Amino acid sequence: MKISTHSEKEKVKCSKCGHENELDLYSVINVSENPELKNQILEHKLYGYKCSDCGRNVALSYMNTYIDEQNKIIIFVAPQSEKIKDRGEARKIFESMYPADELGMDYVKRIVRDVRALTDKIKVFDCGLDDRVIEIMKIFLALNAGEEKASPDMIFFDVDKDGKKMFVMVLDNGKVLATDFIEEMYEDFKQEFKDKIDTDISGNIEIDPIWAMALLSAGKEDE
């Protein structure tokens, strides 16, 4: 199944002044064909625009697909909307667009709800890490944040310009903290939760803190 980059010009109203800006909106981003688009995502340039009338910077959120043919990764970006109200609906749409028998069983398939989560997944996979282990680590980071509480869905994996891995935590009080990514801790978590991950029969491809909490809770019930 060949999935090529596809975009269409659409007029988008500025949320501040109402001016219609003509933009290229991508329904499919194939970064094996167009690696420059991956850079634009990571640099926070693809999902936003500057209004040509009032100059406001506007973020965009819309349904589309990111695909990396070389590394066999496909990520469906499915913001919550009237069409996609829950996790089940997002998966139904994804599977109708990309049937497993046509896409191939060797692809890593994921669903995310926003651009931040997409960027997070790209960076995790680029580092050769298992995003399931990363999401479990986020739960433990949130639980151990102390008085400065952080929600797991506001903890992001990041890599700086020197290649240093870290977690960035947006705390409930608005502060932003960075904490080192410790390889030994990752390997310990990977080993500790290997059986639970390998025996997860949910078939869930929306790997996020909700998935991680469900996995950990199921493990406690079985003990």
C-alpha cells in the first residue's frame, strides 16, 4: 500500500481578525518522500501560520497522517471533534483508511490527539526507544513530581541540539522543568514491564498515559 504525501490549498479564517489565509493543509505527510516536512514538524512550523492581515501566530489542529516508510512507522493524528469523540472512533477511522492487510503487519501503528504528542512520538522513535516504556515512565515521573504536581499527559520526551535526551514537564502551576532521561532507568523499566507489555491483548494503538495507567492497573488486579 503506497501512501504518498498529499496536500490541498484551503482557506482558513484567523481566529482573531477573521481574515481568510490560503494554506497548504496536509492530509498525508510521507517523510520518506519529503524529509523537509519532518523538520518542519519538529521545528513547530508545519501546524501553524502567521495571519497575513493581523500578524497573529495561529496553531492548527486537524486530522492527518504521518508516515515513515523507511522505518515502518505510521501515526494518525486525530484531534477530538464531532466526528472523533472517543478512542474507539479514532481507531475505527484509522483502520478504515489503512486496513492491516493492505498496510502490512510490519508497521508500527499509532494514534495521537495533537501535534505535541506527534512530535513526542517522532523523537522517541528516532532515538530507537519503545514508546510504551516511555509512557509508563511518564506515569512514574508524574507520581514522583512532589509538591509541584504534573499530569502525565503534560510530560514530553525531548532531545536537545547536542543529542541529550530528557523529559520536559509542564507543571500544574505553569512552570516548565526538564529532567534527565536516564538510560539505566529506561532499561530497568523495559525489563520490569516486559511481560505486561508483551501480553497486552487490548490491541490498543493509542499509546499514551491512559493506556499506561490501564496496563499498570490491570497488572495490580492480577497480583
